Amino acid sequence: MNKLIIKSYQARGYIAEFKGEELIKIKKYCKENSEDIEFLFAGPEEEDLIREILQDEEYDLYDNNLDSTEKYGFNETALILDNNFEMFFSKNGEISKIDLENIVENKDFIKIKNWKEENKNQEVINYAFGYISDDIVELEIDLEDIEIDEFDPKKLSLNVCKNEFFEEVGLYVNEIEYDQEWIDSSSEDPEGSYFNTNFHQS
């Protein structure tokens, strides 16, 4: 049985976006209550406040955020690529550490200015929030669907991302491939601490 083992901190990131009638209601609330729109929303603990402002008891913060299919947020748990990041290859229980210098890195850069450019013809605001795991998480990835006779770390590639919406996270891994075959590196959401919410306006 072939496996990849990854040890890293993990992160989740969300972007709550508001425009049109929703934004009108938020701006009205801020004006009537002398609130600064930039600091109105500090994270998921204020979902009830958003429901109150939008007059929508069914509003779900996590269902109404931009995910990576819309280019700017995360669509699953991200593996943080810092000095704590380690990878191992396991074959029939025999584990060997992978030298990260042998791995190909494909880098993406998500920029706030691109989001602003896309929304230049309308007024839009968003709040980028999320959390980083409190501890290093060990992730085991089963490679049974990928044919590997002799493991070659040079065939392993990481799609690495730097995202201006989530500066606190730093570099993170979006996707992993071996010999151009996609590897499912998704995992359960970790326990973690929320970082400061960042406000953006088009």
C-alpha cells in the first residue's frame, strides 16, 4: 500500500461578499448605529448580526462566500507551506522522508486588485476571514489509484498559492499531483483559531 503522509498546519478561508440590496441595508445600519463598515463584521460569531441587518433569518455565512471556483477564496482545507511542512512516502509501512527541494512547485498569486477590477462597475464589499489549526496536522493520503512502481519525488508537484486576501496564512498548497495525476488531499476541517478579518471595497 502506497501512501503520502503530510505534516503541516492547516487553514480555512472564507470571503463574505455583499452588494446590491444587501449592501444598501448594511450601509443604512452602519449610518443609523454609528458603526464603521470596515469593522462591522469580525467573523462567524456575528452571523446573527448579519441576519438581523439583512432581515434574513436563513442567511448562512458559509454558504454565501466566494470559494476558489470563483478564484479568490478556499474551497477546502489548505495545507500551509512553511518551515513546519513535511512530506513522507510510505510503501507497505516503510516510511521515507521526501526532500522538498526535489518537488516541482507551480505558483499562483491571487491579488485583491483583480477582484476590484472585476467589480469596478458596481459597489461591492467583502470580509475575508478564516482560521489556522492550533496544531500541526498529520494527513495520510492513499495512493492506491495511482500506479507507482518506483516512487520518484521529481514526479511530485505542488500547486502553491499566495493569496492577498489571506496574508495571515502565507503560502499554501492548492493541489498535489504525481506524474500529472491529481491527488485528493482534502481533509476534515481542523480545530483552530480565527485570525483578524480583513475588509475590502471595490
